Amino acid sequence: MGKVGAGEKEFVHTLNSTALATSRTIVAILENNQLEDGSVKIPEPLWDYMNGKKVLASEK
């Protein structure tokens, strides 16, 4: 927590993805997990954030 004003404390936040380059991270996931049919396998650490989805595939 960081200090703001007269002794108040607030949580600090990142601005514009300062923790990591979001677009580059997404590109790396897509490039490294793309399957032959064009779908993308979701890396296991991200499954909890994808509502149980393990593969991204286009709708035909």
C-alpha cells in the first residue's frame, strides 16, 4: 500500500500494463500454443481464468 495525502493509504495499481507488455504476452501465447487446425491450446495456468475453456477455436 502506498501513501496518499495526509496519512491515508490506498492500494497502488499498474497503469497501461506496466507489469508486462500485454500485447506481446498474448502474441507469445498464440504463437507457442497454436495447433495445426488453427485453434489455440490455453496454457494450464490460465484455465481458471478461462471459465474451464482449454482450447480457443474459430466458429465456423
